[in-house]
Amino acid sequence: MALIQSALIWVVYGVVVALLVGIASIFVYLYQSPRERSATVSIICIFTLTSLLATVLLLPVDVALISSTTSSKLGRRKDWATDARVDNIVYTLKIVYYALYSLDAVLCLLVVPFTYFLYEEYDEVATEEGTQTIGSRLLGAFKYTLAFIALVIILFLVGFFVPVARDRRGAHYDLEYFKRILEENHGERALTFALGLLITVGTLIYVLYTAAGLALLPVALIKSAPAISAPTLTANTASALEHNRERQRQLEGRNAGSTEGLNSKDRRELDALVREERTLVRRERLAAEASGEHSNWLVKIWLKTEAVFRPLKLLGGFLLMIIAIVVWVSMLLTGIDKAKNSICKTRCGYLLGHVNIINPVNWVLVKSAKIFPIDNVIFLILVLFFFFSSVVGMASIGIRFLWLRIFQIRNGHTSPQALLMGTVMLTLMALAINYAVAMMVAPQYAHYGPQTYCDKPLRHPTDQPDCTEHRKLRPCSETADSQAARNVCTASVGATFLDTITVNFSFFGVIDFWAQFGFLAVYLIVFIVSLFRVPKLDEYQAEQDAEEEEEEGLLASTGRRFGATWQDITGRAKNSSASNGQGARHYENE
């Protein structure tokens, strides 16, 4: 039975990873510019995003496997859960965690930068002329990547030799949980130092981008208009186009009998009107495509269906807003609890011995963990909400150095360099999200899940407590140091790893903890501002996008794609005379 349960948990995790591959692929496909697609860049970005999300979502698997060894109703271990079996589960999870964390570090610090420089080395003209080879590109990219290789070596050397937890005064270091944390070799210490630094850097980015995105995403869904409001845009454009052409006729009629032609003032005005007419014609075409004019019935059905389900977008926005507020309140309650009741304050990065203030998200996850896989689904939704909020934050703010915007993240217009840079930032933010969820959003769930122990004295140290008659059940915690708790409670590997970072390198823990209050402040400010700022239709941006696509010959709207597909199915070409007529009219307008 235990083997079947463990296998089921890993199967569910495999399904989640497969889902993450699809989500990462869709993200890369939607955001990457069609004109600059690179197979190498796409594969690296998809693999990196999948790896980092798989690392964060390993926590509910960790909690489920550890919790499966105990009975939360009786407060004791199950008969099959011997010390050897539990140690085997913990050892397996350690291998998976260390493999994923190491992979994330290598991808973030070496593979993605190498891919960035490899793409920068590409010269289309030199490649066509044969003066640039793949070997020369690889060598050039490797030269620039040497700096990152040196950085990785320095990080691991510092982590290998840096002294840890020198100030071990206080009763908390005598607890069994802290003794296990402090017992680690130099290799593990080097990895924890490197990841602690990456988590801290990611936390600083997460405070700005994820907090802003967490506030903007629900509000944008509630208050946003369609990308192009077809009826309003069609009416306004038709009126403006009619007025424009009428004014052109007036100018031309005023100077019809003049041999000198238009004067300089009228000529400038007419030139401006002609340019405006071209913009209005382009806008009119965009509105027609958005409303499905001159399209087949498949496109019209799709547009009608999209309009029917548009209220779901509104409901989804309200639901996400409620979730965001609940998460914000949960983080605030845990932050207050840690600041007030931490057993060691700054000496261990504000670790919380046991939960004193109940927060709603933690309570829901602990209760749902008793019925697998409800907690996995809730945790998946929570992590994806944080992830997509980070994406929205990057798209809204852009990739900046101080006040200077380096890259812009836009749907369908993101360059490969920006996509790789954004992937690195998302990797760092995902590590910060991992810390925030485990330490602030749901600390009890992340550490022990639904585990409880029977708080009764034992006759022999190796006995299991028995609470069948007297229910003296207590939730497992770091400060539970009785013999009964030692025999029953097992902390999750993921939360223990994060605690190892904050205890051994407390300066990381202090920065990460107080940065969470910065996260809460940024969310509150952006949320209040976004409630009173109505998003407007960016017509200029839509026109610029259409102009870029038109110049590159890549204007392929949904209606045209469906039309081409229908022509392929029926085997009949579109009426050539109608097409020629439309082309002639378009040429006259231009």
C-alpha cells in the first residue's frame, strides 16, 4: 500500500511537470517575436522555465511523501514507516532537490548567458559569406561566458570556506531540529551559500516585479477592454476618415483654379492629412479584422464565442483579486508572527518555532493535505499565480537598469535577447517565490504538512505514542522536542533546506525576511493606484505593431489564417475580381 501511494504521488508530479512544459512552451511562443525566432533560444528558455517551476512544485510532493508515513488522526507513525523507510524517502527527496537546485543554478549562471552570447555572435552577412562558422561563434560565446564561470567558482569557494552560525548561544541550538540543520558537509554548505545568494538577489527583483504583477493582473482582467474595440473603433475611424477626406477635398477645391497650386501652409496641412488618412485606413482595416468583416463563418463563430465567454474574464479577475488579498493577509500575519515570536530573531533569519497566528492560506493547505491531491492543485494554482504575476510585472515595467529600460517584454514582440534576460529574472524570482511560499505564505504546511504527534510520555524511547483513548494531539513543529515528537515528526526536505540557508547564513535570512514587508508595501501601493487608473486602449501601439508586420510582410490575422485554411479544405481560391477590387481600393486610399 505504501509503495502504491508513493508511486501515485510521483505520477501526479510527472503529470504536473508535463503541464509545466506546455505552459513554458506557450509562454515562449506567445512572447517571442515571429521575425526573430531561434530554436536554440526557445529550447533553452522552455527547459529553464520548466526546471525552475518543477523545483518550486516539488514541495507538495515532499510534504505528501513525508506525511504519508504518519497518521494525523492517531498522532503516530504507520506500521510500515520504520526509521529506515523514512530515511530512504528523505534521502530520495534530497537527491531530487539537490539535482534540481544545482540544475537551476547552472542554467541561470552558465547556460542562459552562454546562449545569450551565442545569439549575439551571430552575423547573418558573415555566415552567408562563409567567414563565420559555428566553431567561431561557440568560441566567441565561450570567451564572454568565462566571467560567469569564474563567478560560479568564486561562489562555491566562498560557500565552502565561509564560517557559519558563529553565534550559537541560545536554547534553540540545543533543539534536535537545529542540530540536524547544522550537521552538514562542506559541499552542501557551498551549495546552500550559492543558492542563498541567488534567492536573496531574486527576492530584491521579486519585491518590485512580482508584487506589482500580483496587483495588476486581477485588476487588468476586470477593467481591461479588448485589444481593439471593434464597434467603437470602426465608428470613430469612419467618422474621422470622412472628415479627413472632406477636408482634403476642400483644400484641393480652394486652389483648383490657381496656376501656382497650393501655398506652403495648405501644402503642409494637406501632407499631414494624407499621412493621417493612411493611419486611419490602417486602423479601419484592424477594426474590420477584429470584428470579422469579410470573414468566413468559422471566424465569426469564434468571435461570437469569445464575446459570450468574456464575462468569465471579469469573474476570473475578481477571483484572482480575492486570492491575492488573502495571500497578502497571510503573508502579513506570518511576518508579524515571525517578527514578534521568532525563537532566535536575527541569529537565524527569523525562523518561527511554531505558528502562533493562524493565516488562511496555511490553514487551507494543511487541512487539504489530508486528502491527496487537493493540496497539490491548490499549491499549483498559487505558484502559477505568482509566476504569471511576475510575467505581468516584467511586461509592465520592462527590464531596466535603474531608470533606463534595456529590454521590453511584449506579447509577440520580444527579442531573443530580452527573452533570455527575462528567463534569468524569472529563475531568480522563482527561487524567491519558493522562499516566500514556504516561509511566509504557508510555513506550517511547508515544514510538516498535516503531521501531528501524540503528546504522551513514553515507557521506552523507541515506542510509538498511542492516542486512541486520550486525544492529546499536537501539530508537529521545530520546537517540539519531546521523545514522542522525535519518534513521529519528520520535517520536509525542501523547508529544511531553506532553514539551513537562513540558520547557517543568517544575513541572507534577515534580508529575505524584511524584504517581504517591502513586497507587501509595493503590492498595496500598486493595487490602490490601479483601482483608480482606468486602462486605456493603446491605439498607437496597435498601429505600430500592424505597421511593423506590414513592412515585414508578416501581417497574418486570425481571419486570414482561417480563410487560407478554408480555401485549402475546399480547394477553391478566393474570388480574384473581389480581391483585385479590394486591392485597388486599398491602393487608392494609400
